[in-house]
Amino acid sequence: MKQTETLKALWSRWKYAALIAAAGAALLLLPAGGGRTDAAPAAEMEERVQDTVREMETRMEAILKTIDGAGELHLMLAADTGTARQLAQDTELSYSGAVSAPDDYLRREETVLTGSGSGEGPVVTQTRCPTWRGALVVCQGGGDAQVRFAVTAAVSALTGLGADRITVAKCQ
């Protein structure tokens, strides 16, 4: 009987603390990050790089097919990096200590957004095109030196690759 009274007295005294501790433990068991893993952004970035490469290949194939003597043509581009965007940043510096010799400083950066509500988006200050590792062109006219030269020059002009990184071969 005395133990029951003691437990009741302890419960009435510490019930709020026990409830807060139980709620905290329950929150710790919930998954963090909204179910999004670190692999998802990397996978999305790789997918965007592949989309950029495919789009560029398709557009270049259509143009290269029009070169006199090239005939049926297939193009493969190897990318080192995809497109990249540089976003506008709002930077704030705050110093502590004397003005002439500050003890410490704090730097805070935020991405600048434009629009409002669901139409909000970052302000892009610079967009970089992909960098290419190499190109392979297989075409019917690949056996002719003039066609190889014209195709190599066109691919070089469009990608920035040197002639040593472009291979033009004849298809069967």
C-alpha cells in the first residue's frame, strides 16, 4: 500500500517530465529528411547530364547529316561534366570585437529567390555549358578524307573538342 502511494506521489510530481521525455523519444524514432536520401540529388544530377548529352547528340546528328557525302550518321558524345548554374547569393558578414582588429566574424549566405509562393525560383547569374571528353562519329562517308575533315571540323566547332578527341569512322 505504501509503494502505491509513493508511485502516485512520484507520478503526480514528474508526470509532465515523463510525458515530454516519451514524446522526445518518439520524435527520435521518426525518419529525418522527409524520406529523401542523399543519393537522390546525385541521381537527378546524373540524369540531367545524360539528358543534356542526348539532346546535344540529337541536334548535332541532324546537322552533321547535311554535310555533303556524310550520308547516314550516328554520333556519340562523352561528357566530363553537365551543364552548371551559378545562383545569386546574398552574403552578410558580422564582426565582433574592435573595429580595427575584430576578434571573430560570422558569414551568412542565402540564395536569392524571385517570384512568390509556388512560383518562387532562384536567380541564375551564370550558366556553364557541358565540357566534353570526346566524340565518335560513324557515317557512310567516313572513308573519304574530305568528309572526315568536314565532320571533324564541325564537331570541333560545336563542342570545343580538339581533332585528337574526335574520331570519324566509316559504317558498313
